[in-house]
Amino acid sequence: MEANIQTPTRLIENLKCSVAGNHQINNILAAIAALDVINEEFPTDKLSIRRGLANIGELSGLTARIQLIRDEPPLVIDVGHNPAGLRKLVETLSLCGYKDVQWNIVFGVMADKNVEEMLSILEPITCHLYATSPVYERALSAGELAEKAQTIGIQNITVIDSVAMAVQEAIVSDKPTVIVGSFYLADEAIVELSKYSFGVLKNW
């Protein structure tokens, strides 16, 4: 993602950041504003800010925040685990050039979440849902998730209990894919994705 950032004391143009979304721009503005406040005691130049934001994942360990793993076909992983997070995901995909793209969705979620609302948010961008279930006591079973998805109107559904197997199936399809629904899902998916040679975090 690239953005021009203006604060009361500085302008940084064509700032590249390895996370995407309008919500991340707000986070960046807040961080730079904080740097402005402490700048007299802890000076920070534009180059340092550029380097830091371009390498957020490596420097902070922050992963799976609407993270582009592969360019073609696009493969995205996100820890979004509630309706607000999924709305940001759908919005960001559209803003990043994927407005009309239909996605394979690898989806696993905790049973205590508003699953129906989350599925309703994903339904317009879903061409195939891989219903899966992270290994965690609060996780909704893949079968129950598939039933809820059918009631929402999602037609193409594959039930795969294992997150690793669901990720494998989605990758083999060689179609645009999003992995989303839970931190626990993302953790298991990252282990599986590490077996592939997709390289490092991409810039949007």
C-alpha cells in the first residue's frame, strides 16, 4: 500500500507500507503523530519511518493482517474474526483492485461469534467456501459451519475438518483465495503455507 501522510509537522509522500486498508492508514497517522509529540527528545527522520513501515511484518512479528501471500492468483490471509474485521477485509480487497473478484474462502470460526453475520458479509465475494475448523475447544465444527453457510445462500461448499487440508485444497484450485475467520485458523494456515515457496510478505 502507498499513501501520502500529512501531520501538523511533516509531509511524507509515496509512503509504502506492507499492510493495507484505510484502517491501517489511521493507525499509521496515529503512530506518526505520536512520534511528532516526542520528536524533540527522540528524533525520528522520514527515512526511518519509511523503513519501519515498509518492513512492519519483519520488525514487529505482525502477520496475517490482510496479508498478501501470493500475487497470481492472489492468496490473502487475515485474522479477521468478527463482522467489523470482515467488513474491513472486503473493503480493502475492493480498494486494492479486486472489486469484482470472486474468491475461494477458507473459513473457520469460533462458535461464540456471530457466524451468520460474518458469512453474510463474505457471501457476495465467495465463489467456493472451504468450511473448516481450527483445533481449539471453542471452534465451530466444519459441518455446522457449512450448514450455516447454506442458510445464508452460499452454494458451493466443501467441508474439510483439517485446516491444513483445506488450505491445500484451496491452493491446488489455483484460484483467488482468502483464508480468514480466526487467529487460531491463521496460526494453523501459516504452518501449512510455510511449506510453499511463496516468498515473503508482499506489498499491496
